Amino acid sequence: MTAPASLRIPLFLTPELPCNYLPDRLARTAFVGSEVPMSAELYAALMRQGFRRSGSHVYRPHCAGCQACIPVRIPVADFRPSRSQRRNLAQNADLAVGWERPALAEDHYQLYERYISQRHADGEMYPPSRDQAEQFLLADWSATRLLTLRHDQQLLAVLVADVADDGLSAVYSFFAPEQTRRGLGVRAVLALIERARSAGLPYVYLGYYIADCRKMNYKADYQPQQHFRDGEWQTVRD
């Protein structure tokens, strides 16, 4: 199996396994072969074909008879925050937004450890460790930054993002689990959109939207957006 002909990238398929998002489905993933010398430029081209990364592994769902995972990106120039998103901005006006190099400092890791232990103790990333966090969040070849939210120097949220020639790509976010009223995940995505706009980048890539999965369907809240279907990006509105 190969990627789109213009890229000519060899891929390999995993066996079918139970889906992590839809419990009644089986999932299969196409990974870029390890012999491919990955770079930030090549990854940006693959992102435009619906690929994502987990650590240094670049992948795309390839499930028989299922297309529930839809790559989604936000056209930054057209985005307007909803009423609830404007409320989120107002209630988090006391937070400082940072844009940091991708080394996991001690406060970054401590927040990650607390978030995984309290929010995802039943998942594949538990128990967390520093090595596991770095292997999952970072890649030697990627142009990665950490968008941070702080209150009086206290770190409350981190959104790991890759910088591409046409936008910013959200890799993963984690935040103070006890700060539920702030809506830190929403504020981090809004800050990423703001960052792309200020940098003159046209898109923010949010990964896969899955309508029937609560953990993944929140992405529909950012409008308008584009979905990658049938080999092209198509604008959709709620």
C-alpha cells in the first residue's frame, strides 16, 4: 500500500484491533514506513492528506467499511468564536499565553503526570513516565512548540503543536484537572487559532473528528471548518 501517488510513500498496515473510540468497531491503521526519512516538510505534506503523528510515528486510519475518523482543520481567517467561546475568553482573561521550545521542563511533566493519572488512568498512557511523555509528544524531526497557559506563573495548561508551512497542528493538550470551570482545553485551542492568525498561517489542524465519540466530537464547536473527504478538503458549517 502507498500514500497518494504524488508523495510515493510506502505504508504498512496494522492488524485489526478493537477501536479505542467506537466500542462496536474494529480499527486498522496505516503507518509511514520506518525507512522513510521523515522531516517537518514531508510531514506537512502528509498532514494535508489526512495524516497525523504520535511521537515520531506518522499514521492515518485505514478501517474497512468505516470512515468515522474525519481529518479536520480550521480556516483561521474565517473563524469566529461562538458565544460560549467568547465567555471562555472572558473568564480566562487573567491567563498568560506562552509559546515555548519543546523541551519538557519539570512543571510541564508534573502537569502531564497529574492529568494522565486523574483523567486517563484507564488508558494506554497510564502509568505516565517522563520517557513515555517525550516519546508520545515529541519527534526529533518535527518543528514543535508548547503553547502554555499560566496564572501568576503557575502552569495550568499545555497544548503541544507542530508548526507547518500552512498552519499549526494540535498534537495533544493536557491541563490542571481540578480547574474544570475554566474550560482550559477550549482556551488552549482558541489560543492556538490566535497564534496561527498572528503568524499569518491559514489553518489550524485539529486531528480527527468522530461524531459518535464524546472525546472527539468537541471539534465540531470550532466553525467554520474543513473536512478531508474523498481526497480533498471541503468546507462544512454547523
